[in-house]
Amino acid sequence: MVQYVFMLIGFLVTVLNVLTFITLRRRLLHAFPKRGNLVSIVVGVAMLILLHPGLFMLFGGVSGMMSFRQQVPEWAQITAMTFQLATWVYGGVLLIKGTPGAFIDAYKRLRRLARKPDGTPAEREIVNEERRKALAKAGLALPAAIVATAVGGAIAARQAPVVTRLRLRVPREMTGLHGLTFAQVSDVHIGSYMDAGRLDEIRDAMNATGADYHLMTGDLLDNHIDQLPEAQRFLRGLKPRREVFMCMGNHEYIPARDGDIKPIIDGLREACPGLLIDEARKLQVGGDHLWLGGIDYAMGPFMEELKQRTRRESLEYTLGQMADDGAPRIVLAHHPGSFIEGREMQLDLMLSGHTHGGQLVLGRIGDWNFSPVLPFELYHNGHYEYQGRQLYVNQGAGGWMPVRVNCPPEITLIELV
């Protein structure tokens, strides 16, 4: 089933690439009447070479994608994925811009076909070819700007993570908790454009926060059990003042496609005893305490054999382990969609990841963060609050798409005040 899903994705990506090329070719023919065919052939060959990941998925499914990741040099992967993102963006712009234009053109054609009352054909619209050529050339600035932005995004994706600060209020009388700090990192994706050098940079950035606790909210691995030793090295290298805690993400389960997740869990728990899978811990700080829980990742239908509880069941089970004693409750949940159920329950703060912040962000108005993820998930970037319940979605440190625009790698530093 998974194989066919990936092949379908490859087919859809390839169709979008072809349609984008056809539209771009028309513009090239208008912009360069004499050399348009030659230019479009060059552009077509370049797109065929650079957009090969979609073809890998179309013909090979999961195996094709894995082959792409293992056989193609990293610089070529990053180049291809950067260009693919630029093509998606340009295709989306053309779709948004072209849909009203298509209706307008259809209306104009109907008017041309109409006849005057005396039976003579309607006058033809006079086309200024020079003006048309100039507009076509000007229109080519858009794809050029999108490609340039994507290249900049590929560079930005490899920059050091930014530290975003968040404050969580706790009862005034719990003086032992005042000033306590938690550093969160998410979606490192070891093995997905995340080499040992970059991994060490993220580890050092986490340690530089001087936080009391380090929190990892899933997707430390990417897709293979061979990435486990690096994950263990990363976890052992984290040096908070107190402890390290982690919850499971969907990519921790991907290496267990055969249904055996135990080696992954055992390996992670060996390096991080604070791995929380539908579990809560009481963190004692002087004479005060708080509750920290981590829920499991509720797997989808493609990995049914690994599925344990639904998101609601995991939250209820984990929160059920926390005493109702007025102490703050923090929950680690890889998927921010868990907040839809969690905002109805007794928790103070949920920390999530999964979405990489959308990776391409155009801005935010209130809870509406404008990125490609917004149509699918409202809660996907930054801070949200609902009737006193809070959620913070970390933008992630890595990613399978090595491009970030206005959405840098991030570490969240939470302070109790």
C-alpha cells in the first residue's frame, strides 16, 4: 500500500511539473519569437534533470525515493529539492493567477463568437505583438525570483538554529519553579541532510541555552535503523542541568516498517532514559514540583500493526498519571493536531513539532500562519492559546525538504515565571 501511495505522489508531482513546463514554454515562445523553441528545449532538459526526484518516486515508489537518497550525492539532492520547491511554488502561483484569467479568456472568446444584430461578425480584438512580447519577458522575472528565493532558502536551512523564548506562568507560591527552563528541539531528521557536523552544531546550540531540561519532541531519526547510533550520540551529548526527555514521532516508527519497533525504543531509551511513551513524570524541584508527560505518536492506517492508542486515548492515559494537585502540566506531543483534543483537557502547555513550521512562511495574522501547511493544519507554527491552554509548535532543526524561507531552524527556550 505504501509503495503505491508514493508512486501516486510521484505521479502527481510529475504531472504538476509537466503542466508548469507547458505554461512556461508558452511564455518563452511569446517572449522570444525567434529563439523560443531552442530556449524552451534547454529549459525542458534542465527541468527533466533537476526534477528527477519525482521520477524516482513515480517509477520506484518508496524504493525509488530511498535509492535517490542513498545513491545521489547530497549536493545534487539539495539542488534538485530546491528546484522542485521552486517549481511547486511557481505552479501554485500560476494556478491562483491563471484560474480567473481562464474564465476571462473564455468570456472574451464567447464575445468574439457573438454576432452583431445585422449579422456581421464582432470586431476582432487587436493584439499588440510588441506589447505582448514585453509583458511575456517581464513575466519571466517571477520564476527567476522564485528560484532565487528557493536557493536562498536552501542556504538558510543550514544556518544555526534561532532561539525563541516563551514564558509559562506558574503559581506565585511555587517559588522553586520560578526561573526553571526547558530547551526544546524537534524534527532533527538524522540522515536527511543532517550530517554529523550539523548535528553537533544543534547539540552545541542546545547546550548553550543552559537550560535545566532538554526536550526532544520526535523525529530525531529519519527513515532507517542505521541512523540510531547517531541519534544515541546526539542524546548523550545533550548536557542540561537536570535531565533529557523525549517523545516519539512518526519518523521513529518509519524504520520499523516490518512491525518491530522494539529495537528503536530500546536504543533510544538506552541513551535517553527520559523517553516518554504515554507516560508522565513528576519533576521535583526543591520543595515544589511539576508534571511532564509525553504521548505516543498515533500511527495512521499504513502502519496499523504498530498502532496502540488514539491521540485522545494517549492524552487521557498520560494525564491520568498526573495528580490533580495544582502543579503545572507540560505535555510533549509530536503532532500539533493533538492540541485539538488536548485543549479540552487539564494541561498548561503542549510542546509539538512535526510540521517544520511550514518551511515557507509568508507571514502571520493571529493564529493564521500563512504557509503551505495552513490548509491542512491550523496549529503548525509558533505559539497558540485556547482558553488558558497553550501550545508551542517548534519549527524543527532539520527536514526532508532542505529549503526554509522565513522559517529558520529553531530551538524553543521555555521559562517558568
